[in-house]
Amino acid sequence: MRQSSVHSRRVVAASVGLVLAAGVAACGPDDNDAKASGGGDSTPHKGGTLTVLNSDPQQDFDPARLYTSGGGNVPSLVFRTLTTRNRESGAAGAKVVPDLATDTGRPNKDATEWTYTLKKGLKYEDGTAITSADIKYGIERSFAPELSGGAPYLRDWLVGAADYQGPYKDKKGLSAIETPDSSTIVFHLNKPEGEFPYLATQTQFTPVPQAKDTGTKYEEHPVSSGPYKVVTNENDGEHLVLERNTYWSASVDDERKAYPDKIDVRSGLDSSVINQRLSASQGADATAVTTDTNLGPAELAKVSGDKKLAARVGTGHFGYTNYIAFNPTVKPFDNAKVREAVSYAIDRSSVINAAGGSALAESATTFLPNQKSFGYTPYDLFPAGATGNAAKAKELLKEAGYPNGLTVTLTHSNSKDFETSPEIATAIQDALKKAGITVKLQGLEDNDYRDKIHNVKTEPGFFLAHWGADWPSGGPFLAPIFDGRQIVKDGSNFNNGLLNDKSVNAEIDAINKLTDLDAAAKRWGALDKKIGEQALTVPLFHPVYKRLVGQDIKNVVISDWTGVLDISQVAVK
């Protein structure tokens, strides 16, 4: 997922009471103590109003324009897709399961063609039937320039889609998507894609009835295929009210529980206010959650000292890695021994302290996150121990021709995000000094930082970066960062190491042919280690997210797919 996505933000705000961090929470199996609080019957029941208190508004509430993981959180209440994430806690939640379709897709022999059959009895909020033609049209409209913003894969994957401009300009549509009947849809791909079922969870696979399409105004009242419909959308998602879609039936939706009668989403709130309100749980806030605001170090310490509050904290691990990136075309980082020296010199204990402590960050020596679905294979190629190996780093620097050390510049963001921010940069600066490496810090405002590190022409030699997955697999984690064919010379480039290794590219293609996702995961793990040997990055840590819920919230589910409390499972009664 793009580094500027919601998963990359943990902005700190201060107040008299709690000091809060806003951002995305990641999923975790170790926090399901927060299933319900407040005493009484903990069994979830239908009814009531769920309040959502958020920092960021739910902008562009159109399935074509949303860039989500697993269909998103609030969006997945309104938009159903061919497949979806399994709505269970922990690792079980990292699996892809059918949604509108009867299965996760039927590939041909080489996974260049995928066929889906829709379930019977699917209806929109107005009672009309959902058809395969509606899904085809929904995908096609996502290509319209005025509805841009969604995941980019379809333009690359679908045959003949590279220059398609959407149905408003090209009414012929995409021949790569066939609908032989009202319940069947077939996708023809440019190359094998064994992970197509994961892509089919994106909101671009939401059915849109062409007769109801109002173009850029569709976001004001999109036609619901899920358990809730939009009744209010004020100020581009700042205030969103959802009520039951009476034509939705649990008999054709195995995933969404849809307990509350109404969901009231209020955004534009300061993160400190959100957590104060959740902590106090007065009135409607007792049945409130947040989908974008986490606890930071100071407020977590306060909450941890209160048993009742601590019982309402959910823990999550989204597939996400914070790391140092090298540009090997910039001296001295063109020398692999220099890159290895930096790897050995890193003091991960100080980095984790700078990220908020071990409750909010887990040490990383692999680029892939430490979850099975990604193919996580433990390795530590340049063992620095907990506090760094300065002696080994000095030895390598001498071999590289720098017996007296060297001076380098580390570029970072000035945002207080505990990830690419000054705290992390300073911890690295201090550790490398022990190895004879003097680090000058170049802090940039967030937009300038992103522009600089994602432009091949301006990319520095040494900088902080992070990456989150579009779905829980090694593919969307390794390919954008290390596939040489994804180097973008005249736009946003994420292959920071400018790696174009034929053997790496070939292995990515080979794994993409696999439709056995468990087998693919093992191959991704092995590839991660192979790439790691080139020392193009220094993995630092995987963030851990802590999120508070109101005292009367029941049935908290946090999966290893999104790492976010799953709003489709929450009950307030």
C-alpha cells in the first residue's frame, strides 16, 4: 500500500488529559480481551446505534475511488465485492473468502483467466437484483480519470486495459471482462496472477447499476449492496450516517454480522478528543469506536495503569515494515560493504524506544512482516544484536576503504509519526556514531519528504521509509519495492534500491503463477531472504497498534489482514 496511506500515519496530539496518536491500528491475536466491557450480558445482540469517532473524514465514498485493504472498514458495510477478508481475529482473518461470489474464483491452468459465479438472491437497497454486468460496469467506471484513486492493479492486469478511459468516454467497455450470463463474470489477464482472489476484495469490484450512476456525485448516495445504506453524507464524508439496507440478507452474507441498527460516523476530530471521549464513555460515547486513532506512548502508559481502561484496549499488527532505504547509485552506498556496515551498527533497542517502546514496536530483521500469510521466514543476515555491533561495522568500513569512518546524510520526515520522524533518525544517528559513521540529519516537511524519496532523480542515498501491504501476502509487499520492471522514472517510484535483478523478477513471475497461496507464501519468504542478502534495506521494526473502544462495545474482532477493529462485527447491545 502506498506509504502515504492511512496505515502510515500516527500523528501525535497533546491535551490536558490524554496525549493521543492518530493512525491505523493493526490487527492482533493477542488483544481479544477487549471483546466486551461494562459488565452484564456480553452476548452481542441486534439493535442500537454505533458511533464512530474519527480524525480523518471518509472522503470519496465511491467504490471506484477508494484504495482499501480487504474492502476497507466503513466502506465494506455498504460495498460488497466478489471476495472479502475472513472476518475473524488473528491469523484466521488473513484468509480471503467468498463475498458476492460462491467461491474465491476458478482459475484456468495458468491463472490468466478467473471465473466467478454470483450467489443467488443478491439485492441492492432498492430491491433490484445484483448482476454480473453491474460488477463489470463498476470496474470499468473505476478507469474513468474523474474517478481515480483506487488500487492500480486492474489497469496492469487486465488484457487491453492499459489505455482504457472508462465507460463515460468508451462505451464499448473492457473486452477482458466477460459476462456470459447475469450470474457469471470472467476476467482475462495479461499474465498469471495467482493472487487475483485478493485483488477481488478491493472496492472496485463493487457492483454499480449503470442506470443509477451519477458520476462524480455518486459518492453522495452510492447504491448499497451491503447491510447498510448511506442516508447522510455531509462535507465529503465528515459526517456519514448509515442505516439498515432492508434488502440485505444474512443468508447470502456469511461475513458481516451487522448488529447495530444505525452507524453514525463523525470525523474531523482531534485525536486527543477522540481518546478522551472513548475513555470517559459518557452517553453515546459508551457505544463508540474509532477506525483511525491509536494510543501513543504517553496515553498508553496512562491507560495501562487503569485495569478497566486496559480491558478496553485492542492490539493489532498490520502487515507493515519500517526500514532504512539505500540508493546504491549514490556514494558511498554503491558499496555493499558500507550498506552492510550500517546494518550491523543499528541499535534496534534505541530505535524501538524512539518508536514508543516495545508495546508499540517489534524489532525486525526481515523485510516481510512476521506473519505466516506473508510467508515470513526468520533471518538475520547482518546480526547486530539488540544494541548494534559497532566492531563488525568498523571492520566492514575498513574493507570498504573507510578505515577512519565516513560522514553521510540521513533524510527523514519532520512529521511526528514515530516511524520516519526525527526521533527515529536521531536514534540511528547515535548508533552509527559508535561505528565511526557521522550522520547528518536532513528533516523535510512531509510532502517534500515524499516527493524527494519517490523521485528517481532526487532520491537520496540514505533515508527512512515504510511499506504496508494491500493484502496479506508477500506479493504486494516485495514486488513494488524490488521488481525492476516497476521502477518508475517519471513518476512515483517505490523501488528505492533501483533493483532490477533478472532472477528476482523471474521468481516474482513464477510465484504469481501459483494459485496455492500457502505454497506461494513459502516462496515469498525465501525470496525475501535472497533479496535481503543485497543489503538494500535495513528492516527496523513492525509497528504495534493500540486502540481504545467504548465501555459498552461488544464483539471486538481484530484480524491479521487489516489490523483494524472490524466494524462489521461490532455490537452495542
